[in-house]
Amino acid sequence: MAEGELHRPIYHRFQSAQENARMVETGKVGGRPRRNIYSGGPPRVKAFIGPLPPGYSGIEFTTDIPPDRGSPPGEALWSEGTPGVEVLEENELVAIRVTFLKRQD
């Protein structure tokens, strides 16, 4: 772990091995608008705060980009229009640059 990473929060996401590979290859974590019963809103990168639990497929990472203020407890969100959030497809896909700490397939 590089100097300075010790004080950055750790985040994780549960996702498939395919998504793990794609994100690790690009060095970015991406996100889209919510598509469940709370659908709508801007595209967001979504993650849980804390390390990736053992036995789950996903990634663990840190980033210099602070999450949105008002993110739900235990979660971190990075929304389109927030400084440091890259727009890959307007109103559809955003990404943040991260440092990966762990990948579990």
C-alpha cells in the first residue's frame, strides 16, 4: 500500500468476476442511474464503506475523490456533476478513478 493510502477510507462493491476484470483493467469504478423501485436520478458510482467481506465476489478500493454529501449510512455515492466524477455517457454512465486494494472472483 502506498504512503497516504492508510488514511483514505476503504470502499467495496459486490459484483461479478467480469465486472471486476473490466474495472481493474480501466482503473475506474463506474455507475449508472438506479434501476430498482427508487429508479431515476443522475448516474452514480455506488459502494459500501469498509472492506470487502471474505467469500464474496467484488472489489475493494480507495479513492481521492470524496463521496457525495448526504450519502446513505454505510454507503458512498459519487454522482454525475460532482468534481472528480468522469462522465462516460451523459445521464447514463459515470466513473471515478480508484486504487484497487483487493479483487475477489
